[in-house]
Amino acid sequence: APDRAINLSAGPCCLPESVLVEACQGLLNFDGTGIGIAEISHRTPEFVAYIKEVEDLIRTQLDVPETHTILFAQGGGALQFSVVVLNLLARHRLLHPDLPNNERVLDYIVTGWFSEIAINEAARLGGARTNVVVDARKHSAVNKFDNIPPHDAYNFSPDPALIFYCENETVDGVQFSDGTDPTDPTSFPFHLLPKDKGLLPLVGDYSSSFMSRPIPRLADHAVIFASAQKNIGPAGVTVLIVRNDCLVDVDAAAKLGAAPVPHTLAYKTLADNGSLYNTPSVFAIYVTGLVLRHLKAMGGVKYIDAVNRKKAEKLYAVVKEGVAKGVLRPRVEEGKGRSLMNVVFDFNERELQDRFVVSAEAHGIKGIRGHPLVLGTRLSIYNAVTEEQVDTVAAYMQAFLAQL
Ligand code: PMP
């Protein structure tokens, strides 16, 4: 629609227009029931069938094996920073009941704003000690989160209860590479993970890259989580892919001394009840399903991966022009783990930056001011931002640079 802006917000971001039109109809009448989707019980056969379809759309497009269960939770990605610790510490307690807490270790790979929040939350919860596997700031010339550190910098514990990483750092614009080339220094160091200690407790925060491309070594993960509001739907639902050995009895673990876990946060409770233990975010799950159907019809994750790559290349090419002109600098240099989802850069002069943002708004391009704490400009180009829109944005940037 002509009155819609090009929305490059870091999240919530835009959704496919055809999906929004369809969702309007669903608000009035879901699946021929005569009841709108925001009004219908989550226990109706129609909704139960729908949530199964959404699960299946994720399972088939990401090749999720039967060893893993797909769940829908609330509380966003940020709540998972704590929830995953509670559940995996309960698992660890069942495996090693007699280990003193100071010998239980939670490993964190700290590559940006969100992984740092995650480790701080884990430290607050207690019950284990946190270990920084690597801190990307120590591998930065300016002590910032502007890189994926080299493989030889990682220091994993021998038998941790959890190994956490954030695949795409939304604020900083840092992302692991897609894993197709394990010798790429910005790939996740799967080959360095501790061996011979049973199934790995590997946890990936995919909140800002979920369904934007295939997930490398998905089957090796204990938990993958992603809040919906970047690539797949409205805020309010968080998708979890949990390996079945992590669906543990938290009450049995509590009897052995683990922290009690609210049942609404226990992965096993969610799994035992098909994600319907309590009322889920029905509307958010509905729209997520429409987005995933739309993605499948377009050609699925492999198709969108190719489009997303082209979109990012186009914007980074213009950023390069700005660098050559001496007015810009990218937050993350090429080859250091630049994100395909969040293109972050700084103008050398603050005044130019402000002019760039204000003038973009006048051109119908919105949501590009960087995170308030790190500033800069951030162009977020999730799945629903089209290649044509990216062309418009690139042309705007070029015109802006040309008149300087
Ligand atoms: N992790 C990442 C990578 C994110 O981008 C975000 C949200 N911006 C979160 C976690 C937190 O998610 P939420 O706001 O849904 O709690």
C-alpha cells in the first residue's frame, strides 16, 4: 500500500503485506468458525490443528529432527535468558546430583549486547558459576562488540551445564557466518566444543535471525530459542526447539537441590501439553503461521537466505562508498562477522547522522536510528523487507552521500 513506510526497525519490524490483509480477515473469522482469532479458545480443535501446522512449517523448513520438540512460549527472548538456565541446571542436577554448585559451570560466548545480558541474568540466578568462554571486546581495537573472535580465543569448560551463544547480535550487528565453511574464522567453533561428555548443552539465541537461513548443526543443539518479532511474526510468542533429553522433570531435580522452576517455565510442562498448558499468545501464533505459510510458498528458508544475502550485499556496498568518501565507518568490518540482518554504521559527524535519519523519514524510510545505548545508524533488513525496498534505501543513501 502506498501509505506504508519502509520499516527498517530492529524489532518489531514489518510483516508481509499480504499476511496483514489475511490477518484482518482472521480477526473477524478464524478458519470458518465464525469466531475471530483473538476471541477463540486455544483448546478448540481448529486452533489445536493450527498450532500443529505452525510447528510443522518450522520443522519441515528447518529440517528439525524428531529428537527435538518445537514449543511456543511467552515472555520473549529475554525471559529465555533465565528459563534456559533453570531448565538446563535442573537437567544437570539430575545427571550430577552430588556436584557442589560451584563446580557447575555455565559457559557464555559474549559477542554483544544480548549475550552480555544473558550471562548477567545467569549470574543473578545462582546455582552455578558462569564462565566467559570469550569476550569479543577483548578482540576489538576499540574495546567494542564489533567482531566474531578467532577460533583460538575460545576457552570452553570441560563439562558445562550450558553453552550459550547469540547467533546474531541485533544491537551490534555481529553475526556468526552460516557454517557452510567451518574454516571461516567467523563460523561457530563447533569443532572446539567439549567432547565425550554426553549430549551437548548447546544453546543458541536465534531471536533476530530465525528462519532467515538454515541453522548450522541444528541437531547438536540442546535449545534454540527465538522471539518472533523480527522475522516471523508479532511480539508475544517465542519459538523453542528443545532436544528431548532437555525436557526434564524440574520437580524431581528440585528434590535433589536444584532451584524450583515455575511450571509455566518448565520445557517439559510445555511439551507435555502441546504448548497449551496455559493460554498461549493465540494471535501472535496465528500471524506467525501465516508468515511461515507465505515463506514456504515463496521457496522457504533456502530461498529467503539467497534474497537476504543480496539485500545485505547491496547495503554494505553503499556503506563502502560512504567510507571511500570519508563520511562513514561500518561498526563491523568486512570479514569480522558482519550481520546479514542488522547493518550498523556510524557517520563521522553526529550532525550528519541526524540529518541522514531525519531526511530518511521524509523519504518514508523509518526505524533506522541505532540502539539508544550504542547510537549509530542501523538498517534492519529482516525477511519481510523486500529487495525492492532495499534498492530504494540504497538509492536514498547514494543520493544523500552524493550531495555532501
Ligand atoms: N535476543 C536477541 C538477539 C534479540 O534481538 C532480542 C530482542 N531484540 C532479545 C534476545 C530479547 O527478546 P525480547 O525483547 O522478545 O524479550
